[in-house]
Amino acid sequence: MRTEIRRLGNNERKRPELRSFSLYPLAWNKARRWYLMPGMAPPDIPAEATGDLIPDNLAEAGVYPTAAAGFDRGLVVLAMGQSYCLVPSDAGYRLLVEPPALEAVREQLACYERESVGWPPRPAAEDLPARSIGLFASLVWALVVLAVFCCQDEWPGRLEAAGALDTQAVFDQGEWWRLGTALFLHADLGHLVSNLFSGIFVFAVVRSTIGRWRGWLLLAIASVAGNFAIAGLNYPGPYRSIGASTAVFAGLGLLTGRAISVLRRTHRWRALFVAVAAGVTLLGLYGAGGTHTDVGAHATGFAAGLVLGFAAAVPR
């Protein structure tokens, strides 16, 4: 459908040519730069009128700096079942509506402005510098652990006796180094391979997310803290443990804690719940299986990483 308003004779009021198409919600009048909504009759505009004049049959509901802002508010008017015109002027884009609907339109526009404060939310990781997931440092860690395992095979029992996590040796004899050295010892090849594969990727993600040196520092602190916690929980009874799995779950805890802290600031509660559920699910799936699995060390490592990851992501 096309509607044309032709130029009339000299004794009749002059109107610029207007074309509107039913396929589009808006019509564009090049001569007077009026946006017209279907259902509203073309405004009675004198030929010498400018955008600063308001026709008698329309009322101004607001003035906006851009056409996009005016169109957004026009959608509110359309949702009310009313029509509108958007007119460029020196002051901005003027939103014109029929006078009987003016008060109701202004009320709904005020509600729209209140509800639009802070929307859309900023992406959670918008300000973070882009980092690549570098596997080199994780591979170096894996080579060190593999070399230690070869030494264990060469001198059976010696490294375990000197470096395994032993609660009585730690608290009674002051052998605090065991909190860290136990992370590099493994019981057998299967134990070693499972920790190597998971550790390489978890540690790489920690470094790429938190930072190269900061990620390693927090990972080391969380791993040692996890071993200290599980040793304290089992003291004064006998308790011995070895393996890098405490560090692996400390890394998962760091990532989960950081995600919780970032999402909490953006009030994305559903995404926050997903982050918590993902971390706990991974802990349950991979940290609680097997007859010789040290579930307590996995849980304390995850908890230490969770706390540190949350605290490290809190803005200063």
C-alpha cells in the first residue's frame, strides 16, 4: 500500500510529498524529516514549519539526543496501543503523541527510564586483558613431577619417607616442608598420569585467567593450605598422603571462587549458581571416586582455592 499527498494549488495549504509503506512500521518524510507511525494521520504542518514547531494536534512527550533513543521510547508508546511521531530539531529528536494520551505516555516513559538504569549490564570479563592459554609452564611442571617419579622408582621408599605428608612429622617434629613436597610424589603410574593430565590443563587455565605469576602464587598457597588443613583435621592420629591432586582441586577452587566474586558484582545470580554447581560437580565426580582416593585432601584443596580465588578477585 502506498499513500501520496500531492502538492495542491496556490490557494490551498502546501504539504510536502509523503510516502509510507505498510511493510515497515515507520515512514520517512525527506522534505520535513518526520517519522510517522501507521495509524496516525499526517500532521498538519505548514510549509515554513521547522522541527521546533509542534502541530496543534500533537503534544511533546520528550526530547532525546539520538534517533535510536527516540525510537526506543517510541516502542513504549506503541506497546500502549498509541501512535507517535519522531521529529528532528535543534534540541534533539522530539517524541510527539496525541494530546489525550500525553499523561499516560509520560508515566510509562518514566517507568521505562527507571527500569533502564544500569541496563544492559557490563560483561563480567569486559575489563580483563586478553590472555592466551599457555601450556609451556604447565608442561614444565609435568616434567618436574615426572622426574621426581623416576627418582622414586630409582630409590624406592626414600623420597616418600622424607617428603610425604605425615601429620605427626609435621606437627610433632616440625617438618613443614612436607606440606609442599607431598604434592610432587605419587604412589604409582596410574596415579601419576591422572594427575598430570588434569593438572596440565587446570593449571594452564588458572594462569590464563588469573595471571602467570599471580596464578602460580595463589595455586601454591592454596595447595599448601589444603594440605595443612587436612593434616590438622587428622592430627594427632596417623595420616599419610601424597599426590598432586590437592593442587589440581585447589586450581578448580581458584577458578570457581573467582567466578563467584566476579558474577556477584554483576548481580548475575543464575550464572553465579552455575559456577558454584560446576565446581562442586567436578569435585564430586573426580574427587570422590576410587578406593584409595583422599577425598578429604581434595575437599580441603578445593575449599582453600575457593576462598583465595574469591578474595583475589574482589576489587580493591
